[in-house]
Amino acid sequence: MLSEIKAKLEDLLGRQYVSAEPVDRIPYSRDLFSDSLKVYPECRPDLVVLPGSTLDVQNVMRIANQYTIPVNLIGGGAAVLAGSIPVTGGIMIDMKRMQGIHVDSNNLTVTVEAGVFVTTLTGHFKELVERENFRWRPYFTGAPGPSLNNATNIFQGINKFAGLKYGVGLQNILSLEMVLPDGTVFNTSSAANIFGANNWMQGPGPTLTYWPFFALGSLGVCTRITWSLHPYPDTYESIWAYFEDFTTPTECLIELLHKDVGRGLFIMPAWTQAAYSAETRYEGIRLAKASPKYMLGMGVEGTKRAVEYQGELARKIIKKYGGRIAPPELVEVYRGHEQNIKGWGQSNSPRLMRHLGMIMSNMGYLSVDQVPEYVRLCEEGTRKVAAYMNYPEHGFGEIASGAQLYTYQWGHYVIAEFIFAFDHTSPEHVKGVWEVIHNMGAVPWRMGGGLWTVGREPLTSNITGNFYEAAKKIKRAVDPGNIMNPHVAFTEV
């Protein structure tokens, strides 16, 4: 049967874009979870295909549906999502050939195909600013640069938070083009382009743009995504402040939101910022040790007068809560997140892992008043593990842990994240990792905040409570044969 499937795919896509050779299949069979943590064994796909168009993806899905063969999807391969390698073999779709970028300067949108890297899109708009003085750009913030806009990373990599002005990256998506498991093309939302014309802006029923949210490619293949464009600011400024604890900057961040000051507001441990910013591990250690425990970062943008006014108000609020404003020369040192503050996609996650080793984190949707308890429980869950209990300093070193906080939904609630990093080359450090993961992962569930993580057993499901039950019903409806990324996002479907 496999040879028959391969022959059909070669006829439709071209022989050079279909392979069953071991040398081509091996790179898609392993990731950090299979290599370092031994969470699950590596598993090779039976076939690797590289579609070059939406029609190619349709043809792959039609054949897969006909033979009920599993289909897995990979984006940039940069994010540790525990869902980018197969569980049961089958077909692996690599989206790298789909590189189209179309800027609609009249409607102020950009549509990108599934193989476009975040940093590629950022570079494209920087060139437009410099070459044509095109003063508009997408705003997605925080995405790891090597991740793709689409494929499995459509909502995994492009989801960081921009404060009140732009909302979360997800809220800047106007429409999706998806290929469902049966090969049907499905267009969502008001900006969906069908037969060369956009749909009316306020049609009946839900837009459905967010429905593949965190599905890890289990509901279909996103082949195109359309982003809204925002004005390129006349000027902008980054503001960083130091705090000795986590609670005080949280209270400060709330007041900044209430005053509608700034964007890209977040709180993070000094060691995380040091790892993002430093070029070398030694530089990161020195930067972390020279900084107080937590940092609040934000940006202000607009006209020169607006930036001056917002900057002055922000500093006044920060000082009210006892924060120490970082001087301009030190802000330049924090280059890892500086591009994020300015609204451009950037790539700091690989640097973080290079300096610190393996990174584990959980995230929970919480109300602001729940955050202190969340942080306390996460810290307790990491430091009571025998392997790390007596480690002298949970800062930048062989072990590091700490909370981060992002604003979401215009400040109505927040995303709290707790990060744990360790040197994965040490057997002693690896030994206690699963206990840490279990303890950290249990916290959002216990608090009823909804866990933000990934699927695949033995990891927890990526959506909680009634949302997960609803998502399973959608999965059964669009993919009754369970061929799309089976047993990854929906482990028991």
C-alpha cells in the first residue's frame, strides 16, 4: 500500500518532493523531548512530502484520507512543542516550499504562505520601510524567529502579548486558509479571499478564525494566514525597571494598564532577560547577577509628543511602586527583547536554550489577583524536588527558575508563565525533571486557570475543561478517521 501511495503522491507533487529514503525521514523522527528527556521514542514517518501550493496540500490530504494513513505536520522545527514528530509513522508534510508573501497596501493586510519564517516577514517589512517608505507593518511580537507563521506554529509561536493597543498576536489575524483532513479548502473570517473578493465584514455566525487555536495541526493544515497591518510609529522608546519581588511590579503593571500606558508590557526574572540579551553564557551570568530579581519592560510609541507624555507618566507610576528605572545605556544591553518591544519578530529562544540548556515552562490563564499564589505554588513545586532542593541559587547557572507575566485581552486577565531551566548534560539534573514538570503542570489545573501547554501523552492535554471537550467534538467532526497528527493534541480521540 505504501508504494501505491508514494506513486500517487509523486504523480501529483513531482518525484523530487516525495521521499521514502531513510536519510530524508530521520530528521523528522526526533526532537529534544525524544533525545534528551526520553519522554517518548523517536518515530520515523513513512513518507516525507514538500507541497508547493494549497492544491498540493489538498492532494496529499485526499490521498491520506482515501488510505486512512496518518499525516503529521511540521513548521519551522524550532519550538519544543512535543507534537512535531509522528507517533505512528505515516506522511510528514514539510511546509518550507510555500514562501509567498503578498502585501495589500489598499486594505492594509499581508497574506503569507505556510513556509514563511517570522524573521523573513520582519525583514520584508523593514525593507519596505527603508526602500519605499511604507509606514505599515504586522504586529505579532514575541515569536521565535525560526518558527513559521503557519503549520503547527500558527498559534504556538505567534502568540505573545502586546498590551492594550494591539492585544495578543492572535487578535491581529484577519483570516485563515485551511485544508481540512478530507482535502476541502476552508476559509475563515471577514478577510477570507474567495473567488478573488473579500467576504462582507460582518457576516452571520462566528468567524472561526481562532478555532484551530493550539490544535497542533490536528484539525487541518493552515496554508495561508492574513495579518492586519499597523502604523509604523514616528518614534518609540523602551522602558525597563528593576524590582526586588514579583508582587510589586504586578501591581505596577495593573496601574499602567488602567492608565492605558504603553504596550508589550511584561514582567520577567532578571536571569531570563540576561539569557535573552547576552551573546555568551558568561556575559549572561554577569548581567543576571548585577540585576535585581525581577524586571518590568514596556514600550511607548507614536508621535514625539505622545512618546514624551507616555514615557513621563510611565516613569512616574513605576517610581510610585518603588521601581528603579534602567538607564538608556543599559536598555541597549537588553537587545534580546528590544526588537520585541519595537514590534518586530525576533529570535531569542535559541539563545536562551544555548545559554541555559533545557527549558521547561507552564502557562496559565489567570485573573491578576491569582498571580501571587500561582508563583508561590510553582516555586514550591520546583524547590521541593530532591535533585534541586539544596541548589544554592536558583538564578542564572546550572538551574534557574522564575515567573513571567504577560498582559492579555486588553488587561482583563493575564498569562502567567513559570520557567524552569537546567543543564541537560548533567544526569543529576535530568533525574528530577519529570517531577518538576508534574508539579509545575498541576498548578494551573488546581487554580482553575486553564493550562497553556501541549498535548501528547504523558504530557497533559493542551486545553482544559469544557473547552477541551468542545475541541474534541470539532476534531471528530472534521477528522472522523483521526488521520491529522493523531494522538498528539488530542491524545485520546
